[in-house]
Amino acid sequence: MKVIVDNKIPYIREAIEQLADEVVYLPGKAFTPEVVKDADALIIRTRTICNRELLEGSNVRFIGTATIGFDHIDTAYCQQAGITWSNCPGCNAGAVEQYLHAVLLLLQKEKGINLQESCLGIIGVGHVGERIRQMAQRIGLKVLLNDPPRADEGEEG
């Protein structure tokens, strides 16, 4: 199995080399039809646009994106071509939570903001937003949530 991997994805080398017979590491912008034609799988980030122009006539049967979003993958074409794809929803939720926690504690220390008397508004309460909500409530912030798609589905709060 031949896999082409975006060379900016950290910590993938050891894992992918145990699974694939051949691994090629390239910058995301270097994925071209000529390069991917004999690959079985692509591991990408947002800079690689996976559409008909890139994939048609290739051996690619799987695309994994190391991102939450997948708007850089033409999912309709993939379905038509029999290419399975996967994204990583919530993959950065822990890092965002830690970053915001540090920022809030820094605001408390350096600007004298009393977090227990403060309110945090969160727009979008998916993987990341839910982690932020839990952290903010743990440190005593009042939290307001706004997620219209979830509200439209009947969720409250």
C-alpha cells in the first residue's frame, strides 16, 4: 500500500510506516494528479484540495484529513468514485481549552479580572465549545451558550 502524507503533520511517521509499504512525505501544495495517481491513500491537511482534478484516474481509495473541517474534500466526487474519507472532529479541542484557560488565568493575574464575576459567551457548542464550557464553569465563570443549529434541533441551554 502506498500512502502520501502531508509533511507538516506531526507524529505520524512512526504510525503510518508500520501500516504502509511505501510512504511519501510532501508539502500539501505538492499533491498533484501525477504524484497521487498510484497512491492508495492520502493523509492531508487543508492546503490539499481533494477534488476531481486531483483524484480522477488515481488509485486513491482513502483520504484522511488531520483537520476538523473537510471543505477541502469534494465529498460528492469521493462518494461517486468510491473513495472513503475521514476528518478529525474535535482533534484540537484539548489544545484550545488549554490555551483559553491560560489566557483567562493571565487576564486574572495581569489585568485583575475577577473570573468569578465574569461571563463568557461561547458561540458554537460542539467538541471545542463544550470543552470550553466545562473549563469555564470549573473556574467559576458564568457561561452563555449560542448554537443556533443545535437550538433548531430542539436542544436547550
